[in-house]
Amino acid sequence: MSVNSISKRYDKMIYNKLGKSGLKVPAISLGLYRNFGEQDDFSTAKEMIKKSFDLGITHFDLANNYGDPAGSAELNFGTILKDELASYRDELLISTKAGYDMWQGPYGEWGSRKHMLSSLEQSLKRLQLDYVDIYYSHRYDPDTPLEETVAALDTAVKQGKALYVGVSNYPLNVTSEAIQLFKKYNTPFVVHQPNYSMFLRDAEYKLFDVLAQGGVGAIVFQPLYQGLLTTKYVQGIPKYSRVAKGVDSISADSVTKERIEKVLELKKIAENREQTVAQLALAWTLRNDVVSSALIGASRVEQIVENVKALDNLNFSTEELKKIDRILS
Ligand SMILES: NC(=O)c1ccc[n+]([C@@H]2O[C@H](COP(=O)([O-])OP(=O)(O)OC[C@H]3O[C@@H](n4cnc5c(N)ncnc54)[C@H](OP(=O)(O)O)[C@@H]3O)[C@@H](O)[C@H]2O)c1
């Protein structure tokens, strides 16, 4: 399957502005956290990226440490980009991040200027790119002055190695402070990437308001709670699933009776909307205007196709929202 050069990829996808910036992101973005590393099937990874792009997913999200081993998702994505999508660079929005443990010694993680700028150099080499579109601080570093991390991101932009910057997993009060600091530097700080789904709603408590007031958008990660917000675990743990692989922060213990009951209740609402549970869960994360994109992961092409169809029904009645709140409470 080659990328469709006279594609209708832009006909159906919805593109939302990130906060008050001019940058538009697809309502569904693809993340390469899992299933794109050296240990994974390269041809499946390639097909997922090409199919995503053909469906209008222009945004691919990476980090220095994605893949197993860390860095291999960037390496694989760089190869796929070069071989299949090189002529589409200006149609693509590629992000990477730094902050989690990446190499040995005192400069291999967190938010120092040294880590942030060295890691970006390494990422660009692995990605075979001159610049990324969004460069993130992956987590707040309480032992580095916030201004140092902010200034490092600003430098990345001034060096032409990033067009925009963002933060991820930053607590509420630090986010407010960061918004002010980025304003001082006039840095194009456009996005916060929080964990947000029907099963993890913390971002609704003030963070979304702070972002809206600051003119910053949200790209929310793990909107399917790593697959638990689908029906795949209703009959037990399938062999091919992330839980079965045991590679992540979810395990068999996460597949609780309570969560499965909630999924079955949500399924009734989804069916009335002619959606699957995954599609309902994705549409639901996009109901708040501050959320510009739901950042999904996938292990197979069919999941991406199913998930993008969430966009066929993004409207919720007040009654539906109340019912969902009752189920989730
Ligand atoms: N900033 C951060 O700290 C941070 C942290 C984590 C993730 N992220 C970003 O968010 C992205 C998404 O993370 P994620 O992959 O953990 O989240 P997710 O989208 O909640 O979960 C994706 C997983 O759910 C399953 N799935 C997806 N669609 C499905 C469908 N239609 N039916 C059944 N199962 C389906 C697949 O798992 P199976 O393997 O079971 O098929 C897939 O790998 C990452 O790639 C990364 O870019 C960011």
C-alpha cells in the first residue's frame, strides 16, 4: 500500500486550531509511544503511518524515549518518513519531547538546558529531520528553575530546530507560571499534553480553564485509557492486547469488574449513537473546545480506521452527557 498521492485525505478529517495560535491539528492524532519500536513489526508500523496520513492524520507524536529500546520509534519513523513521506514534509506535523530518562549520567533526563537541547539534537538525527514542528518538555522538573526549561525551549525555536513548543504532564500551578514565562520570551507556546479520558478526568479540574485563558490548546493523550475504553477486554484478556503483553502501566489488575461494567453501560450509549465504545470515548474527549486533538495509539491499521470514524458523530445531547457522567462517577 503506497501513500495515495491524489488522496481525499483532507476531505473528512477535522482540523482544530491549537489554542489562540494559527496552528491546526487533526482532531485525531497518532502517537508512536508503543508498537513502533525495534521490537515491533516494522511493516505494520509503516502501514499504520501511511494509512493514518491517508485518513488526514497529519500529526505524529513522538518522544526521545519512545520505542523499545528508547529512541527506536524515532529511528523507525525517520526511516518511514524518508522512504515514504519525504515529499510530504510540509503536510506533516511532527512532535518530539525530552525529559524522561534517556541516557546515563546527570544530563540524560529532566529539564535542564543541557538535557533539553542535547536531546533535541539526538532526536533530529534519529528522525533525519532539520526541525520538528512541536518540541515538548515531557515532564516538569522540580529541581531545575522553570525559567531554565522555558528558555531552553525558546532557544530551540530561535535555532530553527522547533517551530512551536509545548509542555506535558505539567501540574496546574506550574502551567500557569509557564504561560507567563513563555509570554515574556514571546515563545510560540501552543500546547499542553495532559493524560485525559473517560477514566481519568483530572484535567477537567481547572487545567482546561487555565489553558483556555492562556490561549493554549490541549492535545490529550491516552484517550482510550490504553485500550480499556474499548470492548476488547469484555470477554477476558486477548492474547494480542497491551495488557497481555504486560509492557505498560496497565496490567491485568487494571481490567477490573467495575471498569468492564462501565464499558458495557457506555456501549449502550455508543450503540444509540451508531458508534463503538472507542469512538464514543474519543468523541467525548473532544467535546471541550480547549481539546484540539485526541492522541491515540494503535497496534493495527483497523484500529486507526475505526477510531477516525469517531468524527462522524461529535455532538452530544445534554441527556447523553448526564448519563455518561452517571456511569463514570
Ligand atoms: N506525554 C506523555 O507523557 C504521554 C504518555 C503516554 C502516551 N502519550 C502519547 O499518547 C499516545 C497514545 O498513547 P496510548 O497508545 O498509550 O493510548 P491509547 O490511545 O489510550 O491506547 C492505545 C491502545 O489501545 C488499543 N486500541 C486503540 N484503538 C483501538 C480500537 N479501536 N479497538 C481496540 N483497541 C484499540 C491498542 O492496544 P492493543 O495493543 O491492546 O491493541 C492501542 O495500542 C502515545 O503514542 C503518545 O504519543 C504521551
